[in-house]
Amino acid sequence: MSKTRVLVVGASVAGPTAAYWLAKAGADVTVIERFPELRTSGQGIDIRTVGVTVMRRTPGMEAAVRAKFTGMEGMSFVREDGRPYGTLTATGDPDQQSLVSEYEIFRGDLARILYDMTKDNENIRYIFGEQVAAMRQDGKEDGPITVEFANGLPTSEYDLVVACDGATSRTRAMGLSCGVRDHIRSSNAWATYFSVRQDLLQGSKIAQATTAVGGRFVGVGPDPSGVNRIAMMRFHPSDGSDATLPFREALKKGDQALKGFVTQQFKGMGWKTEEILKNMMESDDFYGSEVVHVKCPVVYKGRFVMVGDAGYAPGLTGGGTSLALAGAYVLAGEICTQRNDLAAALQNYQERMKPIIEDLQTVPPLITAIMAPQTAWGI
């Protein structure tokens, strides 16, 4: 029997994880990434619950993650004058984690670990600077998908196309014949991330965060490389309005426009915010994103399937990485079990992932009120 030909779209966390487990299941995998090289920037992310289980089943991964631990030992919430009023620390038990995880790692470091684990696999090929231009499924959607590419890769047929290209996945829009935002549910929140060379923590491994009226949150975290990592977030009331539209419009105009927008949102906030904003303007690893849920009625259609944020981004829960790891593992497991019936494998994948998605997409009560209250009384 010939190998299952799989196209994975996206080379961040979900993509290499899917490639690893699909290759283990006997597939021939091509991974494409629209950026010209692996993206190694990004904020701190957590590996929790089912993500820890998958990590421990991946040879060498847990040790590699521990070696790249961010070094953050806790988070202290501070007043405008810098005085702390509450500190959260890790529990010390990876199976019963607090808001501070034992497996805190920067997204770029995790992407590098997963890429290094897969780049020399004879059944996995990476192609950077490429993206899908069009997809076509023939007949009753139970046959191969013909894929046309945007930047020179020849048109090819694949038994399976796996979208791992994030919450605003353009591949999802093609695979499900919908708009890019059709299955996005906004959390009415957005975030920007960047690093600064100034040590605002003065050597401490306890991150600091402060909040201000209007749902504004600023966090400063340690980095073993010597820089500080910054997160600036804005939470708007869940009143049905599209409060993130101005952010998205600035995002489309590029980094300088978005930096100007963020400055207007946070100026005059107090604490170390003015220093942070000044450093932000000089940052070369700045990026921003809307915080969203992706709620699709299905996670596959024909021979097209989604893994990670492309199919089920969890918004404010912090479970995105764990969902991506779990999704890749479950999908490959079902394909391995149902070697001669891809349709059955995809149906089983959807059924097995449904309770996991529901669990990790559930936002804890009062999370936005705790992270960034809207009023002085709330703070």
C-alpha cells in the first residue's frame, strides 16, 4: 500500500507536531510555511493537561522543553507605584498546575524544538515561503485534494490537507468554503508582545503585572537571554460590540501603525508603562493578535482537516498549545488505526476531540475581571 500523502499548512507548534505523529503513522508529509523561515519569536505559552500527556509520549520533548524553561517563578500584581498586592507561584506539581505553569516556554523556542525533532525525518519535507492558492476536491469529497500553490511549488494531489495556520486560517476558509472570520468568535480582547533589552525586573525571576481602568493589562516577564518579555493586553466589555475593529485596522497597516495605536491606548497608565512604550517603538520582534475563539461545526470536510487554532482556538483559556499537541496526536493515532479508511479516521478524530475542545475552550469564571478589571472599584 502506498504511503498517505499529507500536506500540512503552517510550521508553528501545531504543524511540526502533526508532521511528527503523521510520519510515525506512516504518512509522507510535506509542511509548507508562508514565512521565508521558521518564526522563533513569541510570548510565553503553557503546556498543560492533555498537552503534558502528549509531550511525555514524544521522545526527548519533555527534557527539551525543561531546558528552555522561561525561568519565570511566579507573577506579582503591582499597584501603580510598584508595590505588590498579590503573587502567584507554580504549585511544583506539573499535573496540578496553577496559573503559573511548570512548563512555561516561549512559543518560538517550542517551535524550534518541534522543528528540530522533525526536519531530518526522511518522511517529512519543509518548504518555506510557500502557501496554498487554491484547493479542489473531486467527486464526493472522498478522494484526493488537488492543491495549487502561490509561489512556484507545482500543483499536486494529496490524500489529506491539514490546516495548522492559526486562528485566522486562510486554509480553513478554502477547505470549508467560508470567509476567514466566519467561525471566529471574538473575546473582545487583543494583545501585543515584544521584548526589551532594559531589565525592568532588576534580575528578579518573578514577573510583574499591573492593570488600569478600561481593561488594560501590562506584564513584564524574565527571559534567560537577559531581555524582558512584555505583554500589553486590552480587554473590552462583552457587550456585543466589535470593540477590536480599530485594533485590527491598525494591525493591517503594519507594525508602526499598530505601535502608535497601542501607545494611544496605554499612555498615562503609570507604573513603568512609559518606559515600556518607549522601548516598544524600538522593538524588532513586536507583533500583535486579536484574542479569539474558533468555533467550527466540524473539524474536517472530505479530505481537509484542521488541527490547533485553525480549528478550535480557545481564546482566553491559555489552552491553545495543549489543544494543538492533543489534536495532532489524536489525528495521527486515528489515521494509524484506520489505515485503509481515511473517512473513518477523520470522523473518529472529530468525535474524540469534541470533549477535549469543549473542556479547554471553557473560559474560567471571572477571568477577565481578574486579569484586567474595567473599573477602579474592580481593580
